[in-house]
Amino acid sequence: SAFPDPELFPQRQLMRSLTNVSHQLTPLDALNNLPPGNAALRQMLAQRYARQGITLSPDEIVITNGALEALNLSLQALTEPGDYVVIEQPTFYGALQAIERLKLKALAVPSDAQHGIDMQQLEETLQRWPVKACWLMTTLQNPLGVTLSPARKAQLVALLARYQVPLIEDDVYAELWTGAEAPHPAKYWDRGGDVLHCGSFSKCLVAGFRVGWVAAGQHAQRIQRLQLMSTLSTSAPMQLALADFLATRRYDTHLKKLRQTLGRRKEWVRQALCRALPVDASVSDSPGGFFLWVTLPHGYDTTQLYQQALQQGISIAPGRLFSAGEEFTHSFRINAAWPWDTRAEAAVETLGRLIADQRSG
């Protein structure tokens, strides 16, 4: 799963907000929350951007059915069938599915768990191909967990601006940072309005509401039209409930506690993996988020490992999910957001034994 433990979310307070707005709903609310979405919610999002030094109008923000709709609509707004789109390697499998569905052509640029996307290879790709868009995660990338440094984010935005290629910035894990202050998104360095910043409440507040957004700048009206022609709009009660909850100012208190809990759980799982895995395996150590990317020596088959682990009641995400090729068949992603207890510790030890059995086999 790419979601954190739902027990970490403030379910009771959110249900209270949903109850509050349900009592006040009117027939006009369905119309008032059509694209671009609830005005109060968009205003609150614009204020959160302003706190990061990003000035934009609420009119540039479109509320969507989760971040995946924001990402898909952004891709659709920027491309036509047959166009070239840059993605990372490994990448979020939803990007691969969207590119296939829209009949686009993916150009994969390598990323690593230490530095992120390879800027030199990205520029060579931009020079060689008529790229129409990039779909990248610059903060807490899925599956690697890496966050680009501020200098590399600025370099990325400047590079894409030079080649006049828009960036679809998938930033759904942005609130799960660690450290003294939040990392700026690439959108912070955008001067031409060609970074479409996509976010969501699903990974940090509530998964079931399915509310995301895109700060789309000059592309906002095009995305609104596409949304009206597809899903029509995001649920009015869910938008109103989130606006009600954010108005209580409990959101930042919740986020602080969430980051601390996820940080502890992730470190416990990382240490257990380091004890259980072969000495020549590597476990990513990027701060923030809740993913760990494990790389075994070449020759291991993590698809087979996934199937064997599933029979033991253990679920991992095999590396083949994150590429159209065979580059990551010896890697897998672990979700470290769940409670650490004797059952979880036993599961990691079982993984270690299954991996040892593959080596001896």
C-alpha cells in the first residue's frame, strides 16, 4: 500500500466536520463546488502556499478527486496522443498507467536514492526528443523516498524553462517532511507559470475523502474544462468538510504529531531490515515519508519474493511495479507507516529468511 496507517489520521474530528457541513448543505452547494472547487478551500490552500513564499491566486487552484485526477488532468491538458513525456526511473506506477492510457510515449530518466533524477541525462533527453511534459516527484519520491536539494530543484526548473517544457510536480507526500522546516516544492522557483503543482490530503490527513488539487497557473481553465467533461466535480460534502476542518487550525498540530510517529516507525523498520538482510543489500536512508527502498544484489527476484511473502501474510511492492522494464527486479519497496510490534518484527525476519533461501537456492 502507498497509504500510511489510517489510525494516524484524526478520524473523529474529520467526521465531526463532515457532520457539521451535512446539516448545513443546500441544493446550491452542488453548483458552488463545481470546478474549480470550493472557494474557501482554495483560499486556504493559497494561504498555505503563501506561507512557503509562493504567491498565487485561488483561481489558479483546481480541486480534484484526489491527486491522481490532478496528475492525469494535467497530463491530458499538456499533451496529445503520441507525444513524449519524461518520467523518472524508477517511477510511481500510476504515471506509467496514465501514459499508456493516453497513448503517450515515456522517456525514462534514471533517479537514485541519494541525489534523485540525473540532471545530465535529463538535459540530453530534452535535447534529443520533442518532450511535451515532465512528470516528476521532487519531494519524497515514490518509491525511492529521495528529496531533491533546493539547488537541484532550482536547477530542474531552470532547465525545463530553457527547453520550454512544463513540469507536472507530483507532491503528494510534501507534508511528511522531517527537519527544521518544510522543503520548498519546485513550484517555488517557477517564474513562467509552467509548473503544475499537484497535492493531496490522502497521504497526510484522510484517504477516503479523495480530495486533491492542482495549482495549475495558466493551465487552470483548461484543466477545469477537462474535469467538467470527465468526473464533473469533486464531492461537495468532502470539500466543505475539509474546509471546515482546516478552519479549526488543528491541521498543523496533527501534521507535527504524524511526522514524529512516521519518523520513529520508519527508523525501527530500517534497523530491523539492516539486521535481517544480507550484508550486500542496501536500504534507503532518506529522511521523511514512510517508504524504504531495498536493493538486493543482482540475481535476486523480488517478484518471486513478493509471492512467497504474500503466502506468509506479508506484503511488499516488488521493483517491477516501478518500471516498464526489468531494471529493478532485484529491488522492492516497504511501507514503514504501520505500528511496530512483535508481529511486524517477525515479518521482517521472515523476509530475511526468504531472501536467504533464494540465495542458497
